[in-house]
Amino acid sequence: EGKDADHINYRGIENIRINSPTDAARQNACMAIDAVLSLENTHITADDIRTAVSNMVMPGRVQYFADEDLLIDGAHNEDSLHLLAHILRTRYKDRKIYNFIF
């Protein structure tokens, strides 16, 4: 499990793994769960939902590659730059940052 993983509890489903530390990823996961739970006559289990959400990725959005020790983020506006700065200050505070590419 990478350092970017978060876990949430939502709608009675516990320990749902989310692969991005962003609020947007958590919100997207919750909306997807709501959509699935609104379907009638399905046999989708809590484990199915956990598996599906844990496989969701947002390429280029606070994406960490452990083998390369590389973090990629496509911050594209002021809000996303603030979010990236917050993530760097909190989750990567003990790390040296070598390069930024704009």
C-alpha cells in the first residue's frame, strides 16, 4: 500500500481504500458508491465496492511511483496548486524535493 492511500467509511461500508489523498478523489468515490447503491436488483457487495474503488486512479493527479520515488501532479489552476502545496507540506514533509516542471 502506497503512502498516498487513504481509507474512508461511507454508507455503512468500512475501510474503503482510495488511492489518492485528494478531497476530489474521496468525493468522486462517494458519488460512485451512491450511484451503485441507487441501483435496484443488483448483487453488488460491499467487497465489490471496496475492490472497485481501490482500483480507481486519477492519472497525473498526486500520483506517486514508489519504484522511481517520483510524484506527478498536473496542478492546472490556483486551487490545485494550493492542494499540491498542502500535500507536499503534510504527506511529504520529510522528503527533499528536487524538481518542479511547469
